[in-house]
Amino acid sequence: MNLIDAIGARHDPVAPGAAPRIVSLVPSVTELLCDLGLAGWLVGRTGFCIHPGDAVGAIPKVGGTKDVNVEKIRRLAPTHLVVNIDENEKPTVDALAACIPHVIVTHPLGPRDNLALYRLLGGIFNAREAAERLCAEFEREYAALLACPAEPVRQVLYCIWQDPWMTVSRDTYIARMLELAGMRQWQAPGNDRRYPAFAWSDALVDGIDEILLSSEPYRFTEAHVDAIERQTGKPARLVDGEMMSWYGSRAIAGLRYLRSLKD
């Protein structure tokens, strides 16, 4: 089996009987590792790694996804570090790579990339059966979503931050999740950033059908929904940011959530 991560690095399976020491700097991957049955090998996580609550509470925190405590991680003596291109800072990862033998880089760009992610981590950590079970669950939910009646495509603006207002580009996992629910994400003209800032304007509002306010990373509320609807005259609603942006095992529930957005 070829176990190749997001930057093309090849990984070997952990030797049978070995006990790897894993630090995960990616909340959704921490949850995935636990769902693969690997919680006992996790020795470090970020403060944002909150799922599953009954498993992560005993795992030491090593900072946030971007403000990592490098020295604390070194003292934990991990054999494996799991990171993500979007969520973690490259200089930090490079510094940790100097003392951690195996750095696994993840970067899912669309829902079906989860299948390769399950198999990559399941293959490295000898949890292939658990990985295949997740793949089967994912495929069932994916097929159920595709079987929903087709509807006219809606143009949406997915908001992730306020002051400044920020959104996502079409070249993101979130935008590709939206596509499965019949929603096309607005694209900032002339801006190729993956998470661009934007300013409200008549032209922007005229080009969208609905505004989606995510529950994370900024915690939008119903008060924001009411204010945006008054300001723009367009319908707005809250959406669960974890269901839309967390890949890994939570993506299976995310596909079910997308069906509810189509209702």
C-alpha cells in the first residue's frame, strides 16, 4: 500500500507491536484518530481539539493550531506529528520536523478526499479495518445526499469572520461541501486568497441568493442574522461550521447535515 501524504511524502506503517506517540495539531484529525481507535497513542493535541470529549480530556494540550508550544511538544517526545497545510504554520512545522521522525501533512480539498485520509492514517497506524468502516459509512451518506432531488443552484456567501468580514474561496473544502448541497459560493473578484476579506456592496448583494453565517471560527448568532437581513434585504441563516469545515470522521455527519440544508 502506498501511504503518501498531501506533500507527496511516503510513510511506512508502524511496526507491529510498536507504540507510536502521536501529536495532532489538527482538531478534525484528532477526532478521526480517536474514531480509528488510536486515542491511546495520542500524547498531544491543540486546545481546539475538543472531540470526542470523553477521549481528548486526558491528552495534554500543546497550544493552538497556530500558536504551538514547540518546547512542550519536544518534551512529549512524539514519534509522529500530524499537521494541515491550511491550519498550521510552516515555520512551526519545520522546527518540529527537526526533532520528530515522522511528520504527516494533510490537506483535504473536497469531501471525497476524506476516503484517502482515512486510508492514509489507518494504513500508517495499522487501523485499516476501522478506516474501511469509515469509508463505507462515508460512501453511504454520500450516495444518500446525491440521491436527493436536484434543485436550482443557489448563489451563496459563506461568512467566517466579522471585522473584517471574511469568506472562503471556491477552492476550499467548505465551498466544495456547499456544492453538494446545491450552493455555489460567491467568489471575490480579482482576489485569489483562499480566505479573502470583503466589503459589503450593492453589486455583491445583487449577485447572491442567500447569506450563510458560520458558527466558527467566528461565533455568529441569530442577532447577526437579523442585522444582515435588515442590511442586505437577502435571507440569511446560521450554519454549523464544524459540519461544513471539519473533514475526517465528522465529514460523515457533515454529509447528513448537508441534506438538511437542502430541505
